[in-house]
Amino acid sequence: MTAVFATRHAGTDTNWIWLTRPNDSMLVSLSNLRLIAHYWLGPISIITHVACGLRMVLLQRDISPATTNLIALALITAGIVTSSIILAALLNVHIA
Amino acid sequence: MNRPRELSLSAIIASKDAGTASLLRLSAVSLRRLCLVVPALCAMAYPPLLSLLSSGLVLVHGSASPNGVIVWVSVIASLTLALAVMLVSFVFGLALGSPHVRDDPEGGRARSIAHLAFATPTLYVGFGNVAYYVLQAPSAAPIAWLIFWALVAMIALLDPRSSPIAAAMTPIGHRRLVLAHGVSASAILLLFIGPHIVNHAAGFWNGQVHIAIMNVVRRVYRNDIVQPVLLALIGSQILSGTALVWRRMRMPSDFLGTVQTMSAVFVGVISWPI
């Protein structure tokens, strides 16, 4: 968040162009790989946490543990797929 | 019950042996304490290993400029490294959450450290951002990282008697906090995270579609009223989430329960203004 707020404060729009400049990819240099895991894991962690929170709510409503676990794992898998799509896009993979 | 010769992870972690009578017992205590700092050591090793990986990739590719297959090799390699650190932390967090160690202050402290180490990939980016944007000294990040984790490892090695007592929370207070956390999270999901994730996924179509959607959804989450509300909600999520995770650190947990608390810490690190 520091990067976004500091850049916005400096008057730069923190949009897609800012994120993927200058070669339409977030990976600018092989010497700076740390952002790959950060960007991939961010959405996964959020969706995973929401899935686990939903699991607790469903368990309290007497839904069977097998069903709640299945729902949570399905959501986590969806999060991994979504985040992989986002990362691919950030690395200049597009379908159109 | 405790068998000093048992060298499995769960047995070492479950050992509460604090006696000093025999050499074998001393070894068990030392071994256990060393095991408890493994996640911190893994986190500490992450930046040097990432640098080593970068150097190797540049050497093989002949340039630091990524193109072609090296992009995907670097993606897979860097994700593997990050996941390895997280996996070690997860295994320790899960083992420390077993019922055998639930009331052990030393184990509880190490369990918290394992949770923090799980967030290593994002926490290290946070260190880099503070060093670059706030301190304007990018080279400070790796040094600050080493010092930070050395201190964290020392905390794990401290005498368990000096461990702080967990703050008490009544069951009603806990229920209310959980409810507030869930309601606040739902608002953040609807107003910001949901549209933001859809917006980024739309970038897979192309950058122009992403920008077009962004211009629409930004009208909502960058609205003069909505934006401060969102920031306040995120702040409340961090505070309530910290209290909830802190409480869970003193309770036994299963696989998905550990996934929940570890992802909570990860989300907290992302949300924290670093």
C-alpha cells in the first residue's frame, strides 16, 4: 500500500500502465523477482481467508463439515485460478 | 509421554520438557527450541535465496532483461521459493496448533512467529517499499529484514516464563467482534476487493478492457465519501483481525483452521500501510 499511496501522492495514476510499464509486463528485470509472489499470493490469500470465514459461518449453521470443507476448498481453488489469470495478464499474456 | 529420542516434528514440538537433569533432556529442550525458530530462519533466508536465484537467471539468460521462456522459468522458480518458505511455516504452525501444545506459552509464541513467517513474500515487499518510498534507502531493506528476523528468532528462544499473558476476551465479546469483522469484511468485499479482482482479471482480455472497467469501478471506491470509509473499515479489519488471530493462537486448530489464521496474517500484512 505504501507504493500505491506514495505514487498517488506524487501525482502518478497507479493504473495498469503504471503497473506494467515499460514493456507491458510487471516483470521489468530478472534482478527484481520479489513482486511475482506478492502479486500472485495477494488475491489467493484474500479469497482463501474469505472461504475459511464462510466455512466457520456455515459450520455454525449446522452444515456438515464435509460440505463446508468442500465449499471452502472449491473457493480456494477458484482463488488460485483467478490469481493465476491475473498474474498471466500482468506478464503480458492476453487473449485479445 | 514425552520421549526424548522421538525425533518426529510433532513430538519435538509437543515436548514440554524443561528439566535439566540429564544430557538427553537438555538435548530435547535445545532441539525443540531450535525447531521453533526454523520458520524465522527460513524467512531470514528468503531475500538472499531470491538474490541468488536472480543472479543465476541473469547468468543463464545473459541479461537482466526478461523475454521468452526465461520469464516463465523465473515465475515458477520465484513462486517455488516463496511457497517453500510458506510451506515450512505452515507445517510448523499446524504442528504447534495441535492439542498437545495448546497451553504452552513457548509453543504459542513460536506459532505466532510461524504465522508471520508465512507472510514472508509480502512482508519482504513491504520492507522494500518502506525502504524505497519512505526512507529512500533501498539498500536498507535486506539489512532491516535480517535484523527483524534475528530479533524475532530471539523472541522464540526466550525463556517461556517471560512470555506475556494473552489478553482475555469474553465469549460474548468474541462473538460481537467476529460479527463486526464479518460485516466489515463484507462491505470491503462489495465496495473494493470484489470489483478490484474482477478488474484485474479483465486485464487477461487486454489492458484497454482493464482500464475501461477500472474507470467505472473507481467512481465507487475512490468516491470522496466511500474512500475514507473504506480506509476506516480496513483499519478496523486489521485491529479486529489481530485480536481474533491472537486469541486463536491460544486454541488448538485443524488444517483449514490454520489455513484461516495464516491467510488472515497474510491479508493483514498486505493491508497494513507498509
